[in-house]
Amino acid sequence: MVMKILLREIRDERKITLRQMEIMTGLSKSALSRIEKGEVSMTFDEAEMIAKGLHIGIVDLFESAVKFKKCPDIGTRRGEK
């Protein structure tokens, strides 16, 4: 399952520049830009730094079918729906 990283969307929504994100997270602007563009995979440590800087949970950085309940069988017991 591929999960989309929502970093750009979060920045746009909050009107935060890459420079501001750099200060908030401790990650370089170039690293943040490459993560946003999908040019590199984000490590867990980087996700943690970004989430902490934005004061959100790590799961809030990602879009997934489970998060938006597009997988109805996830989280149910076998045979229950």
C-alpha cells in the first residue's frame, strides 16, 4: 500500500514556507522539498521531526485508505461488518 505524504498540503493550508518548516523541524529546505516531491522516502526520524515541528501526530502526515475509512474491513473482527 502506498501512502501519500501530505506535507505540501499541510504547508499550504497553514501558509508555511519551506524556510519556516526548516526552522520548525530542523530539517533542511532541500530535504523537505525532496520529501514533498516524492523524490526521496522519508525516514521515521524525519517524520517524527516534522510531526513534532507541526504539533501533529505522525499519522496526520499521510493519506491512506484506512485513515479515510475506504477499507471497510480494516479494524473489524472476522465475519463482522
